[in-house]
Amino acid sequence: MNTPSPAVPPRPVRLLIVDDDPLVRAGLTLMLGGADGIDIVGEGADGTEVEGLVDRLRPDVVLMDIRMPVMDGLAATEALRRRPEAPEVVVLTTFHADEQVLRAIRAGAAGFVLKDTPPAQIVEAVRRVAAGEPVLSPAVTRRLMAHAAGGTADDRPARADRARQRFAELADRERDVALAVGRGSSNAEIAATLYLSVATVKTHVSRILARLGLNNRVQIALLVHDAGLLDEDGPADGGLR
């Protein structure tokens, strides 16, 4: 299901580009700098620079390379997303690396794009993330969920126990909403299924994120899968919209 592109926001999205390759940074700046609704406020060459640049430039979104020599994009994302009022992060990579993308999502990234993604799609991803929407396609999400369900026979039970303990903190209605997010339902679909308004669903999602200390609905879905709750309540379609 294709989601309509978000409208150009009333003020430009402030974007910080972080990549150790100066040619990649120059190319991204050239491609994205002229896009409506995007204001490139700065560039960084390594993860160690990110927090200082964020303090100084106040970006809304950071486009973050995964592989950098001193501090990689995964460590930088983890450090950045622990901060209050942190900007959103879109991970930039040259390859479909499930383990690294999964780590980035668990760290709080709102999605990822490949470096060979067409410029218009990167602009759309930045706008979506700035609007609070994840930018993982259903196909990518299915693959990540399958990868998250893997692991050794030894670590799966412990991971499930930890996830179930966290879900015990939720109220009944919050749990219903979390399970629906794990199945890939949109806010409108959750509202129709649970006989709630879309505004109420959004409120529940916000409360779940705050109560569990999560950053976005992709992380809610990962936690649902870690807990094995969908095995009890029915199959997931794997998509997040």
C-alpha cells in the first residue's frame, strides 16, 4: 500500500548530513539542497562530531552513514537518541545489512535509505521522518522482523522474558494498540478494529512510547515480536505504515 507523500511542511526541515566520504556529502548536498522544504544546515565527517553539531545547528533530522572510521553511525545514533528532544535519524547505507539496520532501529533510528536511492525518495524519507512517520517499507520490515525473531536458542527465551516484562507495564488498551502496531496496522486500521478515534490511537501510541522508553513505532513492533505475543494473537503481516 502506497502512502501519499507528506505535504511540504510550513517551515523547511533542518537536515544534518553525516558521512566520512566528502564526495558523498557533496553529492547529497547537491541533490537535496535544492529540494522544497529541505534546509541543509551542516555536514559532519564522523560520529564523534554529531552531538556537537546537533547542539550548534539544531537539525530536525540527521542523515547518518553507518560506516565511519572513528565512531560509526550506529554508536552515534545510540548516543544521540538517548538525549532529550533528539532529532530523528535516518540511517544511510550502501547495502542491505539486516543486523546493522536492526541495530540502528533498536537504537532509535526512524528508518534507513540506501545511498543509491533516487534523490526524490531520499527527500520524501526526510520529510516523513520529520513528520513522525517511519520510513521502512513493508518488505524491509518483514525481513527485519524475521531477522529479529532469529538468534540462538539460548538468547531467545531471555529476550522474550525481558520483552514480556516490559509489556506488563502497559494498560490493557495500550497492549491492544501495541499488538496492532506489531501486526503492521496503520492508525486508521487500529482505530477501526478497536472502535477508537484516530486521535485516541495516536495518544495511546505516544503513551506506549513514553512508558516503554521507545523512540518510534518500529521499536514497538520489534518489542512485540521479541515477546512472541503475535504467536498468541495471530500472524503479523510485517508492514509498518
